[in-house]
Amino acid sequence: MSRLLVTGGAGFIGSNFVHHVVGNTDHHVTVLDALTYAGNRASLAGLPEDRVAFVHGDITDAALVDELFSEADAVVHYAAESHNDNSLHDPRPFLDTNIVGTYTLLEAARKHDTRLHHISTDEVYGDLELDDPERFTENTPYNPSSPYSSTKAGSDLLVRAWVRSFGVRATISNCSNNYGPFQHVEKFIPRQITNVIRGIRPKLYGAGENVRDWIHADDHSSAVLTILDKGVIGETYLIGADGERNNKDVVELILQIMGQPADAYDHVTDRAGHDLRYAIDSTKLRTELGWAPSFGDFESGLSATIEWYRDNESWWAPSKDGVEAFYAEKGQ
Ligand code: NAD
Ligand code: DAU
């Protein structure tokens, strides 16, 4: 049994990972989470206390991080400011958490020689044309567009430098867009599902031609466990499940599954600098480490996610009005 420290484990993907670890391994998990607007203790409710401990704290707190690293066999680093629209409104917290926070963890990993897995995003590679035959690979040059993706790119480069210069035992993964339970209602899919539940028309940025490569959060979790288990130190692995869809198709599918007319949505102001298309080639992870996704069918994964939001209104309702007020101010 290993002792895992999971930063950002009260957020969307981090909490899905903690549930996955408890259900599929005998590891003990300590979650370190600052409980920003995006963190929610309720996402960890019901997990056994002898398997999961929670520490309320900030990854930029070097003394706390040092203490927690001294007690961990491995660290999985999810904590981040994660929303592009917020980064366009107020970039500063993205620099603090994504850059300084990752630096703080790297210094602790160096001191304690702790195995670290850094969670990153496909957005570090910029975007693709709709008809580009090539997808992102581990060799695609970095070209981030937003304050969010540029700080994630910066954090990846810090990890690479600490591996090369100080021998830190780290790996990196860059994953595509996740969907599933426990995702904050500021994000595209939960926003539209909860809009329909509330009787609000879904909001599509611009023409809705932008393509995202969807993967269920549980598949992201199994990929991260695979990398922790078999990944080669210093290597980067791209995680994706061949789930490309444009935003217009996703909104229309949500409306159809929820029994609404497929055209019952509004086009709203586009995102500044909006990336056109992300697409992941995950051949390296599949062939070298033997990983494969379990959620092959986006439509059934999406239906289950819709059911989860219908069944868990008390989880998302406290955030909904504030998020919609924020978007309304921007014409979105
Ligand atoms: P999220 O915003 O839902 O959760 C982030 C969590 O980090 C929250 O619980 C928050 O409280 C915590 N946090 C933020 N700042 C902190 C700090 N300074 N100290 C401690 N905790 C802090 O994010 P998410 O969507 O779950 O993303 C998790 C990670 O996965 C991020 O690193 C993100 O870049 C990456 N990622 C996300 C996606 C996606 O589709 N959402 C895809 C690929 C990669
Ligand atoms: O690709 C991985 C990234 O995916 C992660 O690194 C980010 O943390 C995560 O937030 C996500 O980034 P996106 O910007 O792609 O996700 P978002 O849910 O904000 O938007 C998805 C698409 O939907 C994007 O093209 C913008 C569009 N959109 C979004 C919202 C909130 C809309 O059309 N309407 C909306 O209301």
C-alpha cells in the first residue's frame, strides 16, 4: 500500500481520482486543497475515513507542503486555477497557484526525493485547424493562448527543468477536456445541463464550431494510475479518448437527451482568443503503458452525467446563480 498526496482533490478531476483510487486500489490518500470557489468537500462525502484524509491548505504554503511531502510515497498534483474565462477576467490567481504553487511542490519533491506526477492540459499546445490531419502528440511545440494555458505551460516547463537539473522523479500528463460528475457549473457541459434543469436556454459561444476532445474523468483517473505505476521518469504522456465533437453538436445532444427541441439555445458573445480545436493522439500511452479508456460511448457517458446533475442539485445549486450573473455581465 502507498500513501498518496493528492493536491486539488476536492475539485472536479481530483475528486473523481480520489473516488477511483479508493474503489480500485488499496492506497491511502491525503487530499491537500485550499477550497477555493472550485473546491467542494461534498465531492469527497461518503469516502471511508481510514482511506482518505483531508488537509485544508494552500499549495503555495511551503512549510505545510514540506510536512505533507515528508509523509507521502507519491504526489499527484491536480490543484490549479482551471477556467479560461476566469483567467481572462483576473489572471493573477493563475500565476500564484499554477506557477508558484507548482514551484513549491517541486522544491519539496527535490528535498524529500518524492515521486511526483504533474497533471496538465492539452491546451499548452495551442489549437488546431478544423481540417488539420495531425493531432497533438508529445512532440508538438508549446503554443498556449490564454493566461490559464500559458501558466499551465509554464508549470510543465518547471517540472521538466526540475527533472533535468535536480533529478526530481516526475512525470507529466496532458489530458483533453473532461466530463463527468462533480464538475463546476462554470464549465461548458455542466452549465448547459443545469441551465436546462433551471429552464434557462443553453449559451453557445460564437458559432459553436470549436471542437473539444471529450474524455470521461474516470478514464483520466485510470490513465494517471497507469502512469504512476508504469510511467518512465521524465516522460510526458498525452491522455485522450478519441472524443472530438464541436460545441454545437454537444449542446444539441444535451437538449435532445433532456427532451428539449434541438434548437432551444442562444448564441452569445465569443470567448476572447477562443481556441478552435483540440485533438489528442494518445498512441504513446496506449502502446508503451497499455492503457485504454473504458467509456467508449460519449452519448451514454453524457446521459449518465445528466442524470448525476438531476440527482445532485444540492451539490451545484449554491454556485449556479453567481456563475450566471458573472456570465451575464459579459454578454455570455
Ligand atoms: P477544478 O477547478 O475543478 O479544481 C481545482 C481544485 O484545486 C479545487 O478543489 C481548488 O480548491 C483547488 N485549488 C486551487 N488553488 C489551490 C491552491 N492554491 N492550493 C490548494 N488547492 C487549490 O479543476 P479541474 O477541472 O478538476 O482540473 C484539475 C487539474 O486538471 C488542473 O491542473 C487542470 O489544469 C487539469 N486539467 C483539467 C481538464 C478539464 O477538462 N477540466 C483537462 C485537462 C487537465
Ligand atoms: O482541454 C482541456 C481544458 O478543458 C482544461 O485544461 C481546462 O481546465 C478546462 O476548463 C477545459 O477548457 P475549455 O476552455 O475547453 O472548457 P470550457 O468548459 O470552459 O469550454 C468548452 C468549450 O465550450 C469551449 O470551446 C468554450 C465553449 N463554451 C463554454 C461555456 C462555459 C460555450 O460555448 N458556452 C459556455 O457557456
